[in-house]
Amino acid sequence: MATRNTALPFWRTRRGQDRLATAAIFTTLCIGGTVVLLPFFWMLSTALKRADQVYLSPPVWVPIPPEVINFWTALTRVPFHIYALNTTIIVVLVMIGTLLSCSFAAYGFARMNAPGRDFIFMLVLGTLMLPGAVTLVPTYLMFNSVGWVNTFLPLIVPSFFGSAFNIFLLRQFYLTLPVELEDAAKIDGANPYRIWWSIMLPLSQPVLATVGVFTFVGTYNDFFTPLIYLADESKYTIAVALSYFQGSPRIGPQMHLLMAAVTVSILPPLILFLAAQRYFVRGIVMSGIKG
Amino acid sequence: MQSPSSAESVLVPEAAPSHRHISRWNSEAFHAYVFMLPAILGILIFTLGPVIASLFLSFTEYNIITDPEWIGIANYTTLFQEPLFWQALRVSAIYSVVSVPLNLGFALALAVLLNHKMRGMTFFRSVYYLPTVISGVGVAMLWRWLFNAEFGAINVLLSNVGIQGPAWLLDENWALSALIITSMWSVGGTTLIFLAGLQGIPEELYEAAEIDGAGRWTQFRSITLPLLSTVTFFNLVLGIIGALQVFTDAFVITRGGPNQATLFLAVYLYQHAFLYLNMGYASAIAWFMFVLVMLLTLMVFRSSPLWVFYETGRKGN
């Protein structure tokens, strides 16, 4: 702690103040980070306990040896592979629908002129303000009347009709692209659909990736929609199946098995987040621009 | 146009493109509507149609099996006489009033810390954002276990520092607080939106303020807060809309209990729509929520000139 060239003690100098601030911030963030991660630690710890270690006071924080077999037990007591397959089908189709319909609409809003275009765009944005509860009952009745309840269709089909936030995100991106790119293609005789498909889509890969990861996480974590539309156990998604575990005699009372199932269920979004962090951050930065 | 005069022939090359321009404009409008078609249909089928239909249904009695029967405003009069509805409204109101400002304040403070220039900050940002990515049923069940009165991690840790924790989810005085704490855990999404806003504030402003001798707190109050107010506004509106629609946590963690202490409006709506099949009554609840959200959003918008700072020459939305 040298106080060279100055009469002030180190902690009063500018560099000293910066160091102190950094140290204080680092400490605060470490404590907060521990609090944030603690639930995950508790989940994993419980998932690896023997049945007789779960309800102990004081608790076993680190079970040795870890009961890795709990994962196997939890996943084989229920047809987990079926839930995983259902979830995969729904998530993949919703992602395809969202990416196609949103980029398609966004290109129109960004580049094509037509009377009423901006009014329609404001309507699209207006749907963001609408609480989902208002449309819930009639939408359910509509799907019920066409016999789609207890199928995946109510979960998938709406995604092919665009969603406001993603359209907004993609439109903002298309607005930043130089028009010259399309002009060249127009001179070569390409129609607008061709331009959208062969020029705009490849150029917008980073934004599409952002929309893709958010759609994945949103659809994967969605609980309400599959809860009201899927009745048969053979059609459950992981989220819905999980919610019934706690009441099910096969898993419910055994907290270690329940936490093992929860651990497995959070793996897909966790892996995606670790692998594609920059796309998550980009999406937030872009949504921040909106404010 | 067919005149062979040299003056006219000079104009011809200009006239031709302008003619093409018009027909291209027409076909452009056509193509524009084709591009917008999915979104327009989406709004008509999944938003506008259902909104109108639910208004209609809210004046009927409808159980799916028999046809809807027009009963006027009976659903609404029942609604306001129903103690459980007032309880749901009370729960949602308390939750919103407490959790929205708490989350905003917490997110802002965290964003300021995460905006500090320091090594390893990317790691911290990821850690704090993690709960936003991993949300939903699994996490709700995890919180149920964390709040377990006897063996949950929270009360165990509290007892380590000599505090006898409450029964949380089993205690009607504490269950709602438990859900508010749960919501605080996912503050990372809001935080990163603030962070993006913070990074848009020009560094020179702080440098200039420092030269003028302004301390950190003054800098925060007279630079950060005003320049961040559009982002705060955005987060506030989304926070209110989100808080009034909380469902998963309340449904999975407490099932609305104990003794209706966590009966949120969305849970009350769910019970009437999908347990008792009172579709008309459920629609009345939905429309009440809709009007409530609209009024609150309108109030926030109206109040915005008082506290939201727009840079001159740039129109904020």
C-alpha cells in the first residue's frame, strides 16, 4: 500500500478508491451469487441422497457416497422417454413455426410498403400489452370445438402465426441491413419471397439464433398451455409430467427422486444457456433498446 | 408521348420508370400484405377474435356442454359479491405492490454492480441470469422443498444463525412472502435489461461530472437514474403485467393455499374455467383483469412525463 507522490493515504487516492470499490463489489457479487446458486446446490444434494438421508436434521449437505442411481430410478419409474419425446416434438415444431412466421412477417414490416402497414404493426405490438388471461377461455373453446384438445396442435399451430416480440426483434434487425443487397437481387429478377428466403434469412442468422434460444426456453418451460390442453398421460410434456410427480405415489413422497427428476428436467435449458450465452445476452440488449 | 420531338424523347426514359414504379408499388403492396398475412391472421384468430368472444362470454352462463345463455351483467355482480374474488384481488394486489418495486430496485442495484469494470464480470452476469433461463415447474418444486418447514434449506440455514424460521408454505401469513422471495430469485432478466441501458449511457457524462466534483451518489441520481428512466418505464410496465398474471409458482408451490392465502387472480380464473367449467364467469374474471391491467398501464403512461426523461430530439416510445 504505497502512498508515493501524494500526501493522501492510498485509500483516499483515486486508484485506491477504485480498488476499494472493486473489492466491495466483488464481495457483494460473490455473496449474492452464492445465494442464487444455493437452490441448485440443494437440488443436486437432495438428488444424490439415500432415502434415509433426506429428512434429517441437521441435514446432510454433501452425501457421500452420492446415490447416482436415483436419476435412473426416477426416470424409469415413469415413462420419462415419452415425456421427453413429446416435449421434443412440440419444441422443435414451435421453433420452426416461430422462426419462419416471424421472420416472414418482419420482412414485410421492415421492407415492403403498403397502406396501413404501420397501423398493423402497432396492432402487433399492442398484443404485447394484452394479458393472456383474456384470450384464454375463447381460445380453449375454439380448439375444443375443432377437436384439438388433447392433441399437440393447440401448442404448435399458433406459433406459425407470428408472435409480437419476435417480429419486433427481427424487424429492427432487417431495418439495419443495407437496401443495396436486395436491389441487386431485384435487378437479377428475384421475387420478394426469394429475397427473403435466400438473402434475408441467411443474413439474419444471429437474430434468428436469439429468437430460437428464447423460443426454446419459453416453450420448454411453458406449463400452463400443456396443462390445460393435454389430458392423457401419454401426451404430457416434461413440465406437466413433473407437476404430477409430487402427487404421484411412485415419486411424490420421495424427495430425493423428485429432485433427481427436477435436475434432469433443467438440463436442456441449462446446456443451451451455457453453449449459447451470447445469443441470450444479445436478445436482452436488443430488447433493452426498445425501452 | 409518341411525339418524336427531341424534348419529349428526353422525357421518355424518365416516364417509363415512373410508370414501372407505380405498378411495382401496387405489386409491392400486394406482396407486403402477403408477408404480413400470417401476423394479421394470428391477431384475428388468436387475439382480436378471442378478446371479443370473451367479452361476449362474460355476459353468459356457459359450461361447454350446453349452449351459452345470456344473463346480462350477472357474472359481474356475482364477481363483486364473491368473497373469494376479493381475496384473489387482495393477493394479486399485495403481490404486485410488494414484488414489482422490490424487483425493480433490486435489479437496478444489481445492474449497477454488474456494470462495474472488473475481471470475471461475464461469469457473474451469467450466474445472476441463470434462474431466468431455468424457470418453470421444476424450479417451483425445488422452491417447495427449499421452503419445507422442518427440513428445507432455508429454515436450516436460518436456524444456524439462531432464527426460528416460519412454516412458510403451511402458514397463511408467510406463504405469500415465500412466493415473493421466489420471484426475487429470477430478477436476472430485468437486471440485464437495466444493464443494457446502463451500457448505453455515454462515459463522458460521468467523466464530466467527476471533473465538476460530483460524488458517486450524485452521479447516480443526476445521470444514471434520468438516463435510465425509459428502461425503468419499460420494466415497470412489463413487471405490472407479469405480476398480475402469476400462475405457475402459485399453482405448483402452494396450489392457492393455505386457506386461500396465495389465491392469485390467475389461479382463481383457472379454477373456474377448468375445474368448475364456469366459462362465462371465468371470462368475466379475465375481463376484469384486462381492464385492471389497462388502467394500471394507462396510469404509468400518464405519470411518465413526471419521471421519464426523453433526450431532446429523440422520441422515446
